[in-house]
Amino acid sequence: MIAGTTRAGIVAVSLITIVSAAAPVLGPYEPSRQFADLAFAPPMVPHVLDDEGRWQRPFVYPLHLVDRLEHRFAEDRSTRVALQWFTARRLITTPNAAGPWLLFGADALGRDVFSRVLHGARMSLGVALLATVLALGLGALAGAVAGFAGGAWDTVLMRVSDFLLVLPVIYVVLVLRAAMPLVLTTSQVFWIMTAVLGVAGWPFPAKGVRAVVAVERRKEYAEAAHALGAGRLRILLCHLLPASRSFLTVQGTLLLPAFILAEATLSYVGFGFAEPVPSWGVMLHEAADVATLADAPWLLAPAAAIVACVLSLHLLSARSVPSRGPGQTTSIESAT
Amino acid sequence: MTTGFRRYLLRRLGFAVLLVFVVSSASLLLARLAPSDDAFAADRAVIAAERHRLGFDKPLAAQYAEWLTRSVRFDFGESLRFRRPVAALIRERAGRTALLGVTALMLATIVGIPLGVFTGSRSSGPVPSVVHSASVVVLSIPSLVMSLVLLLFAARTGWFPAGGLPSIPADAGIVGSIGAIARYLFLPAVALALPMAAALERLQSRAIQEALADPCILAALARGVPRPRIVWRHAFRLALKTVLAIYGIMIGTALSGSFVVEIVMSWHGLGDLMYQALQARDLYLVAGCAAAGSCGLALGILTSDLALAAADPRVEELG
């Protein structure tokens, strides 16, 4: 029996995955394309009724600049820019000669915020997803070693993870990141952030995996496997780790939102991606200025995207919350 | 004070000292690993003299040892960026972060705990489910987003100052200066407190639900104890341990969150100082901030340990 909220979470997460995978098709323009004279242009609503009240194919009225200093724009009601479907390998776009369709408005350089949010999803979610996989892998490894070997390994690994768990995650990530060179290429930043987040996140799954492995390895089936001549590695990988699968899944849905946020924070403060890479943190940094924010609230679109992702992941994990072991309660939730 | 309790206390104290030591040392070493120490003076002799004065010409181990011996006497060296002693800088900033963090924790407790008891003790009805969904949504709004939204709110309405903290005029009096600080404190504290309040609400709600399933509650009901008393006295005490245990983690959350809030809302506290230090590769300032932050963290964890021991004396056996 799947609860309604969980189903909503599954649908939302799948949608987000599809949208970010298909960003180049769904985004009307290149994320780096600048439209002249459209800096801080407001969002443009598509119309289907023209001024005479006749039905038309979806179109927008092009914007023109009224006041360059105050970034005020007016719709040009005399011309209509029809939206083009399935041209130039994009779902919706507008002809090059006509003005653009800026669903979420434009940023300080006249770039389409909507396209940038979609492309930013690939960067931000890509880092978060890979980092989650890395953290789960490292955590499962550490937990399995601690639970299976016991003794000194167990003590040392668990003490270290207990220690790391009380530290504020963002500072661990910051200091690790700051130890690397500041100016890097985009792909270097991508992999360094993934590594840093993964390394900072391993203690969260490690403790639970250790608990599972320590219990399971005394059970009959593990002893039977041993009696049948299975090696230690085989028992660990084929018999004990699968027992912690559901636990790892839950941890993944908790780590992912934390890492989405960590990427945004790092890029926001300038330790992550940098302009002109479209990532949610980089985009939020542009909205950081109070005066800009008051004039162009649509620059907060990536913030809405972050909340949507985190919320759908929370909905997804809500069902499995009560089945979490004691001591695992909300440590990640509160770490975000 | 029993010996068991004394041992528990000693062990937690030892952990606190270790925390401060390891965190500040690790951040010093990691910051030293960073591939540059900025000395942009043109003259080579000036660079060499400056490096010597700051101790950068020594090998890592010697520099670390010297920093360690000095920091025991609370001399954390001099900041490269601000050209001032690190200790003085931290004294200025730590108070602000403490003010922000403690206010937010109190706010989160005042809002989150009663709501959690309320939703946890009622299984159905429109109000609990509204509170429940609201806290799931709020839990998904991180402090980064919340503070940007509140900043927009402040900029649009002008009801609250959009970040910062002004110098309080000397003739403002106690009431006046508290009022001024509160006006500036309100939005950052709310941005920091809301996600924590939601987390506390969810936790308290679950803990109360579990506590109400306890056989002793059934016994109390059978004795005819009125329901509000059962929820707020009996179940609340049973749930207290789970909730108090999370406060140790909450201190870290408050520190994590305050980093973002301080930067977005230009609340010049410890997080903002740490950020500037990391950006400028200001070695001693990074280590000093880490030491101050971990002291706060250790203090918070110790407080939560003591509260836990007061709520449930059995902890001393668990250690």
C-alpha cells in the first residue's frame, strides 16, 4: 500500500528527472544566450486570445525597453510573436528574428531564466546525485568493515563517524573545498564538489549499515553461507550488504536534498560553480542584492526549483520514516 | 553526585575538549594545504620579511606547534586580511552569532514543541493535518531560500530592515537599543528558526505518538487521569529524552544555518568571518574561527548532555 503523498513524491521526482535530462530540448534557448536590451525583463505570459478577442495559437507580445535605468518594460501590443513548436530541436522556441519568450523573465545579462533553471538542474542535481552515490558507497564500505570486522576497526570507524556527525556539515564542506585551488575549470569544480560532498556525507549511512551488518552476520543464513565455504568478501557483498538496501535507499533520499542545498550554498558563496555556468547556487547569487531582488523577484526561480526538489524527496521518504532505526532520527533532516 | 554520573560527565567533557582541539587543528592544517599564501607585495625582501613575521617560512610542523602553544594562551595570531589580532576579531563577531543562534533556537522551541505535542496527540482532524503538511513544506525550505524570500519581503514592504546591524547610538538607553537590535534580529532569526521549528515539530509529534502507545499511559487512563494531563505531563516526559537528544545536533544545525543566513542577510557574525577568512586564505583567522565555533558547538552539546542526564538519570549507565 503506497500512501498518496509517497505517490505524489514518486511522480514529482520522476518529472524532475525527466525535465533535467531533457533540458536542452525543453529550454527555449541556450542558457548562455544574451538578449540585447532585455536585462531584468519581467516574465512573459503566453496568450491565446488577442486584443480583438479572437483565438490564436499561443503567442507572446514582445517586450520593449521603456526606461533603461529603472529596467521598465512595456508589451508591444501591435505585434504577436507566435511560439514555434518542435523547431530547431526544441519543444518550444521563438524565431530568431522576433523577440524571445521569457517565461521566468531575464537576468542581469538578458539571459532566459527559465532555460537557465532547466540547465542548472543538470549541474546542481548531477553533483548532488553523484555525491549521494559516493557517500552511500563510502558509508556502506565503512559500515560493512566496522560491522563485519568488529574490534579495533569498529571502534575507530564509529568514533570517527560519531565525531563527524556532530560537526556542522556546511563548514566541513567549506573547509575541505577551500583547501583546493580556487580557480578551476567547470568539470574540475564538478568532480571536486562531488568528492567533497561525498566525503563529508559518509558517516550518515555508515552507522546504520554497521548496525545492520553486525546483526545480520550472526544470523543462520550467514553462518550457512560460511559453512558452505563462501569467503568473507562474498558473504559481505552477496549476503550481508543486500540486507541494508532499504536502509541505504532511505539514507539516499535524505542525503540528496542535503547535497542539493550544499551545492547551492557553495556556489552561492563562490566556492562552487562560477559564472557563466548555469547552476542554481550561481543564479541565486545574482539575486542576492536587495535592490536587484526587489526589482526582479523572478530571479528567485532557482530557489523555487530547490524547494520543489527537496519537497518531493521529502514526500518520497516520508513513508519510510517510521521504519528508521532508533538513533537515526532526522539527523540529516536537521543537518540541512 | 554518583560516580557513574561523574564518569559520564568526565567523558562528555573529554569529548568536548577533543572536539575543539581536533576541529581547530584540522582547519589550520587544511587551510595551510591550500595552494597559496597571499603575499602580493612586489618586493621579494618585503615578502620574505612578512612570511617570517607570520611564521610561514617555517615547516608545517613547526608552524603548527607554535600556533598550538600560543593558542593555549588564547593568542590566535594575527589576521592577514584585517591586520588585527584574531582573538579581538572573534570577540567582536562571536557574540552576534551566539545572539542569532540562541534566539533562533528559542523561537524554534517555542513554536515547534507545542505544535508537535498537539499534532502527536491527535490522530485525526483538519488542524493537525494542516500543521503536519505545513511543517513538511517548511522543512523543505532551507535557510538559504528562506532568507532570500524574507529579504524580498523586507525590500518590498519596508517593515523590517533588509539585513545588517547598525551601530546603536549611545544615548538610546537599554529599552531603545534592545528594540533596535530586535528589529534587525527578527528576520535573520526567523529565517534560521523556521526549518528548525518544523524539524522539532515533526520529531516531537513522532515522539509523543510513540510515548502514548506506552503501557503506562494506558494505566494512567485507567486510573482516570484527565487526557490533557496525560498528554502534557506523562507523555511529554516520556518523549523528552528523544527530543533532548536532538538538541545536541540542533546546535550544529543552527551553526550551519547561521552561516548562510549571516551571509545573505549581512549579519556580520562568526560565519561571515569564517567565509572571509577562507576566501582570503587567512590561515590563523580560519583556525581561530573554527576554534570559536567548535567551542560553541561543544558548549551546546554539553548543555544538551546535562539536560539529557537530568531528564533521564539512566544515561550515566549508557555513557
